[in-house]
Amino acid sequence: MNTSSVLVALLLCFTLVSAQTSLKLRVSSGSNKNWIAVQVIDAALSTSTVEIKQASSQLWVSMELQTTGSNVGYWTHSDWSKSTGFDLPLSFRFVGSNGFVVTMNNAISTFPGKAQFYDTRVQYTQGGIPSSTSTVAPPPAAATTRPTAAPTTKATTKPTVAATTKPTTKATVKPTSKPTTKATVKPTVKPSVAATTKPTVKPTAAPTTKATTAPSSGCNAPVKMLVPLYMYPGAQWDTVIASANKVETVAIINPSSGPGTSGPSGSFKTYMTKFDQAGIEMIGYVHTSYGARSISEVKKEIDEYASKFTSVVGIFLDEVSAKDSELPYYKELHEYIMDMPGWKYNVINPGAVPTSGYVNAATQIVSFESTSSKFAASSNPSYASCNNKDKFSLITYGASASGMRSVVDAARSKGYYGWVYVTADSYTKLPSFYAEMAQYIADGN
């Protein structure tokens, strides 16, 4: 399989019918000219069948839903009968258990080499298939420029050099959130011109609606892993891939204390493709200096991820304030991040319980970040419950394998933590018990 070829361009043709729904679709980065995998992420209809049709055929062929392996949840189809691969463009038909049908005519037309999410307004009808004489949906209007508000300032200075030494025994201080590989020195001079507009690269066909779907939640929702992956790609990234089929994983990538300026290349590009194929979602690291960093500078780094790291589906904001005085700053960033086409995560890390207003300024909140021995006795957010457990995450360090199990057990006992990560040392290397942790969490789900 040629994993470098990816399907992304969506040009959707519809028949106008009586109702509308927002259908969110992801095309796997492993898709190529002979094999395709798509995931229906969000739709009003509960999808029971997905069918595919090539341009040279009038025949709809059922796709296969994968229930095991690295493509769990994806509908796949292959055609190795022709050396040239599929006859493009490809059309799709989604049949819901309630009888509704959605047809996407001429949906996939190119192989430009990116993996993307799509959130697209489509029409659907009951008891019939839309005709082949569908009308072409007009192109979406250009995105309007978002105003950049003046930042709320705070007398907080940020060290210009990130610590490069990590404890080799149980940690008693918080490890640095900056990688020791790549650049570890922050620039002392801020850019004189900060970007205030959204990048225009992103998907070839921009979505016409904003992604608003919240992650799965509820008291019985499984515990997931939010992994700070602050090391250069290699064997440790392979370890994360090896456990991806056990527990849902979101990885925080941190190329250079942020996105850097050049975008992914070499091993970074290779391993981000591997993560896409394994179903591991990635979010980009950006620090905010507890609200003291210029909001335009923060947005500029967000834009770098959006335009150059096309596999990224959100942002991890580090060094986040927990005070009401900084809340407008983080609400503005939250809106900015969630307006990015296809993005679904804005994870904030105050490392402590913030005021209740922050619930509306993030998709997830890291409300505990300290040594593992302190977690069991930590205070609970008064506004947290198992009904919104997907909202809360914890990150602990200084743990042994048995300490890891104690933290996971305590998180389940508290009842409102949907995301967990435990490490022995720093965020620049995985704990030796990483695979055991993934299995232990999976066994309890």
C-alpha cells in the first residue's frame, strides 16, 4: 500500500430535499489509489451502511466496517484490478438505520497527499436515493478576518531557557513542558508583526459549517490517554503506536517549544503519517505564559499548526491561568481554535482547578498536574461530575508502575476524569510502563 498517497479533496454534489444534517467525514491518511478508508464521525443519521461507486461504474459497492486492527471504526474498500487504481471521482452513499440516505456524488477527485477531517452541510431524504442529476453546491464564502483583541496582561515573566535536566528518580518538582530535543531556547525577541488572520491553506474544499460535536461523555464513557510527546519521533513514538489499538489516544506534539517555522519534515512527517494510520489524533503545543503572552503571538503559532501540520486536529495550551481575570483571553483563544476547519480539541493546562468559567473556554481541562503521590488527595472541581468526565484530564509524574495503577484507580474512583497520563520522569521520554498503562486503562474500560 502506498501510504504516501492520501485522499482529501471533497467536492460535494447534492439533490435538494426536505431536511439537512451536518455530516463529518474523515479520510484516512493511509488511503491511496487502490485502497480507501473513511470514517463517519458526526451525522444526524446513525450510519448502518456505507457504499462506494467509481466514476466508470453505475454499481454501488458496500464498504466494510473495520472492528479490529489499526483501522477500527473506518469503512474500507479496495480495488487492485487496475494498475491505475480507482476511477476517479469516487461517490459515496450513507444509509442510516432510520431509513435516511445521504449521497455524495463525485466526492473524492484528487490525491494531493494530505489527511483531513471534513464537516460539511449535506441534504438527505427518506426512503429513496437522490437522483444522479444533483446540483452542485456553491463554493463556501471566504472566511472573514477575526479581530485580534488586546491581551489581558499579567506580571509574569517566562524564562528564556527551558530546563534540560530531568530527575532520574521520583520527581518532587514539575518537569519542564519543553522538549530537550530540537530547540530548547526560547527567542528573547518577539516577532514585530503577529499574524491576526487565519491561514488559508487547510482543506481544498473548506467546510461550510463549524465543527460543534462534543467528544463522547457520560458516566460510562471510557478513560482515554492524553500523552505529552515532547521528544523527536522514533522508537518511543512506535511504542505509542503499538498501544493505540488498546485505548483511545491523543498525542501532544511539540516540535520546538511550539510549531517552529518550517513545518514537519523527515521523521516528523513520517511518524505523523504513521499516527494517522494508527488512528492516533495529534494536537499542537503552544504556551501562553498564564495569560501574559501576546494573544496575537499565540494565534500566530496556532496558525502555523493549522497551515503546516495538516494532521493536527487541535491545540494544547500550556501555562494557562486559572483565574477569572484571564478568562476573556482564553475564551477568545478557544473560539479562534474551534473555528479552524476540522479541529475538535482545545485542551488547556492550568495544572490545577480553574474557576468554573473555564468550562466554556476549552474542550478539555488538565485540572491536575503534579507528582503522582499527591493525586489521590487532590481537590475535586465543584462543577465536575461523571456526566462531563470527558472535560477533565490529569497528568502526573514521578510514578512507578504500581504508582501508575494507583493513579488510574484513583481517577476512576473520583469519577470525573476522562483522560489520564502517568509518567515516571519527564515529558521528553515515555515511562517504561507505557504499554502496561495502556493495557491497564483498557482493561478497566
